[in-house]
Amino acid sequence: MKTLVHIIIVVILTVVSQIGGLIWILNFGYFKISKRPISRWKKIFSFSILYLISTLLIVPSIAKLNGRVPLPITKSSNLIPHNYITPLLNRHYVKPKLRNQLYEIANETNSENNNLKLSYLDANFPFIDGFPLLPHLSHKDGRKVDLSFYYTKNNEDGNLKPSNTGYGNFVEPLNSEYSQTKECKSKGYWHYDYTKFLTLGSREDLEFDRKNTKKLVNKIVSDPLTQKILIEPHLKTRMKLSNNKIRFQGCHAVRHDDHIHHQINK
Ligand SMILES: [Zn+2]
């Protein structure tokens, strides 16, 4: 029974943070081999310290050898995490050329409107090409990152957050607009809007900032490094976007009217 609990914890930690499962094994393995009489809570505390040291100090250097670099984890530059859970779980690694591109876009955006920074969501794990960052199957090679839309409240802009995770609070189609969600769900893709359960708290008082989100999308797609971005068709129409790098992801994925999926060329 005890072994089964450890296995479940290792699987969960590996799925959410990639390195957490390995650190759990090393930590509890050490106490098992050394046979030191130590309480379970002290072992968990020791795991937490080891995990934090690895995440903040060791993983960034080793990931570099794998051709991946972390996105900034503080809010001091113009490129910021939507929430601190993302970097804490090592979900903020990308190829250096993608990080450079994001910095450029973030700095340009901020120089045009200093209320705005570029806010990122899930990117990739630090190691192993092909290791998916669930639930995003394609975030597995350092070339993908999800970015937040912009929102306003009482016509004031800024990096306002409609949901705590950055996912699941949708910019719904208007009655006059085509609803891809209806179409996908009617075809049996029941999972198409399941990210509505992943908000970890949301607010309804914000308005989608069409003007600044459109500017952001145009900056991204005008860069030759960009391969494609994914957003819902009704938002592409509403923002009057026409670049052919802006695509629909298909009903097998989840709806993209809560964030931009961005990916660069190989
Ligand atoms: Zn994505």
C-alpha cells in the first residue's frame, strides 16, 4: 500500500512538473537507504527544499545544455508569468530563439503602451523532446507557448486576469458570430470546452481588449520566425485578422478563445 501511494505521487509530480517525481524518489530513497529515524513530515519538508533548490538553481543550467531556457519568473521585465505556479512547476521553458522573440514583442508592446506587458501561460518542460506538457499534447519541443489575451475594465487597460490559471474563461461568440464550440460539441467532441473547469477562480467584470489583442497577434504573425498561432475563428473574424498563419486548431483540441497558442519554426 505504501509503495502504491509513492508510485501515484511520483506519477502526478512527473506529469505536472517533470522533475518532481525524480526528486521524490531521490529524497525518499535516501532516507530509506540511510535508515535514519525521521518523521514523514520532515521527509516531505526535505523534498520541498530539494525541489525548490533544483527548480530555481539547478534545472535552468542543465536545461541550457538541452537547448531550452526559462522565461522570466519575476514581474520586473516586460515579459511576465500569468501566475507563479507556471515557473514553480517548470512549465516555462522554451528554445532561446523563442525567448528572444517574446522579449522583443514584449518590449515593443510596452514601448507603445506602458500599461501593457506580455503575459505567458504554459510553455514546455526543461528536458526531453517529445515529453508532453499535459494537457497540451504539442508543447513538447520548446517551440510552443501560450499567451494571454488583453482585457480592460472601465476602459482601463493593463495585464488584467479573467481567470487565475489564464485558461477557461472564454471570450464567447456573440449571437451574430459563428460558434466553433457549438459545432465541435455537436459533432461529439465533448471535451472541447473542458478547460472551463481549470480556471481556479475567475471574474466576470473584464472585457476582452480587442484593440490591444489584435496588435499583439499582428506583431507575432508578422515575425518570420512564427510558424502559426491558434485562436477561435470568431475572434479571428471579430479582430479582422487575415494572416494565414492564424489557424483553427481542430475539434480534437480544446477551444482557444481564452488564450493564444503560439509556435515558431524549427
Ligand atoms: Zn498551446
